[in-house]
Amino acid sequence: MKTYTAIIERCPDTNLYTGYIPGFRGAHSQGETLEELHTNLQEVLQMLLEDGDPVLEAEFVGTQAVAV
């Protein structure tokens, strides 16, 4: 079992949660709740992984606070 880090945002227009896996082409989804988003991302990843391990285009490193 592999674990991937998802970036999650909430759209202010639709109030939907959106999530994507950095560097993993096609690994994105949305949901009305965080739980629904989590389930949807799992399903997308399972589908994408059916073709074998992905070649990631980037790797999530972390976040930084930037003051201006």
C-alpha cells in the first residue's frame, strides 16, 4: 500500500472541496465533504494505478508561509 499526499482546497463559488496529487497526472477530484473527496481521490488513484506505478512528474515537499 502506498500513501500519496493530496493538496486540498475549497472553492468559494461552489463550496466544493477539490484535491489533487502533485505530479501525478490525472489524480484529481472533488467532493461536497472532505470524506467524499477522500473517497473520490481513492477511487481515482485505484483506477490510475491499474496501469502500474506512475512516473511522478513532481514530488510534494511541503509548504511555506510567505509574509509580505
